[in-house]
Amino acid sequence: MILIQKIPKKVNKNFLDILKDIFIPPLCAVCGKIDSELLCRQCISKIKKIEDAVCSCCGRPLSGNKANDKRCSFCRKEDFNFYRHRSFALYSGEIKKVIRKYKYNRIYALKEIISLFLRHTYIKNYEYEKIDYLETVPGRHMDVLCRSLSGLIKIPFTGNIIKIKKIVKQQGLDFIQRRNNIKGAFKVKNCLQYYGKNILVVDDVWTTGSTMMEIADILKKAGADKIYLLTLARGIQ
């Protein structure tokens, strides 16, 4: 009788990975070209990172004489509950495709590279700020992303915000409609946890800022001190 030795799980897994790469080679999630990384270097190089002068409050890119102003014309008229907002890139081209692949196609493996983008912006703008907790807008894709980012920047993610009201999709609504639509949609589960604390709120895209401003409002009502905002991308308006 011939005895067949059981193949170790690790070896078996490696063998299956080799077969998978032969018949289904790794592809860039954005351009579809064969690449060892989920997001190829060519696509990364096309991302329009925000690196020039920005509004000291909302992070909107400024140009010309506006670059000499600390706040953009919009922020000079408003009094926000958040301290500062910064984004990694403009919401166009490759970064827009990355977000859509991650959010709508649920390619959650992209969380690793997206987390690195967010970490880059965090280090550039918030590394020396005293931040106690990481928070996000409730949702599966952001929950996964924030847990990944939390491990990189060593700030605990709590998931202390829940949605308590059904809202319509924000796309196609103007600024006033978006603010009214999102009003009262969220709640802090444990207010005592955030009392006197500094919170970094993370989201994928800043369009008009209505969602993140609503989150900042409820955090302030919960007794939070400084609230910082961080997004992967912001609209180009």
C-alpha cells in the first residue's frame, strides 16, 4: 500500500497561489494591466495630490493672490465646529477610480494603499497634534479603512458614531439640500468617551463637506475638544 503524505497547509496554499497567478495574473485595479501590485506605479503617478497652498481651514487649494490669504472666501463667512480639514488628492482621474473600486466594487484589498495615502496626509498635517481617537462616517467600507489606518498611525479607532436616520443619496443635491438631508442622521453612542478629547474624523470624499460638518457638530455636542478632518479626496470646486 502506498502511503500519501499530507501536504502541509502552507505549502499547499503557496502552490495554489502560484497556479492562481498563472491562470489569473495579478492586475492593477484601476487600469487593468498586469502588475504585482493592486495599484500600479503608473496609476499612482497620475494621482493629483494636493501639495500647493491651501485654505487653512477647509484645505481647499488656493492659487494666485488667494494663496496669500489664510482662509478661502467660503470659510471666512462660516464658523465651523472643526479645527482643520485636509485631503490627499483632488477627486478626479485615478483617485476617483480608486475610490469607486474600493467603495462600490468592494475591492477592500485596496485599503492598504489607501491607508498609506491617508497616512501621508496625516503625517504632513497632523502628526504633531494631540489626537486621542480616530472616527469615521458609519459604513462598512470606511470601517474597514479606518481599522487599517489606525494600525498605521497608532491612534485607536472607536466606531462610536451610528446612523439613526435614513437619508437619500447626496449626489445631485446642492449645499443647502445636502445639509438638510444629513441633519440629525448620526448619533454618538457614548458621549463620555469623547468629552474633552481631540478627534480625527476620516471619510473618503469631501464634496461640500456637509456630512463631515454634521459629524463635527455631534462630536462637539458630545463634549469633544478639537476636531480634525481627513479625507482621501476633495471635489475640485
